[in-house]
Amino acid sequence: MSHSDPEAFAARYRQVKEELRIPDTCYAHDIAARLSVDPGAFGASARVGGSGVLALTACGREHGHPAEALGI
């Protein structure tokens, strides 16, 4: 595949997206459900304990993130 061929690139992009089941739109709860636990699966009677941890990118480690950007 030539990277300078936009049609070939688009076809490969669609193929990989389909193979990996990547949705058109992806929200934080979608990512959490695929990588860890689905926050929508907990009911009112669920008991939860411990600490939640979120990894930062290199940019996030260097510059931080806006306050409450990731608040729950």
C-alpha cells in the first residue's frame, strides 16, 4: 500500500477499524468498558472499594491536565 494513495489508505483504515471493532464515536465509558470494567454495569447495590488510577501520557506528565477534567 502506498501512503500517498488516499483511496488505498482509506480502504486499509476501514479494514483495520472493522477488524478491531473500533466504533465511529468513542466515549470515556466505552474505553473503560473495553480496557477494564464497564461503569454502566454497576447497579445501585454494587459495593466498590479501592482506588482508581489513570495513566497519563508523556504530555500529561510534563504539563498536567486541567483541574476536574477527569473528575468523577
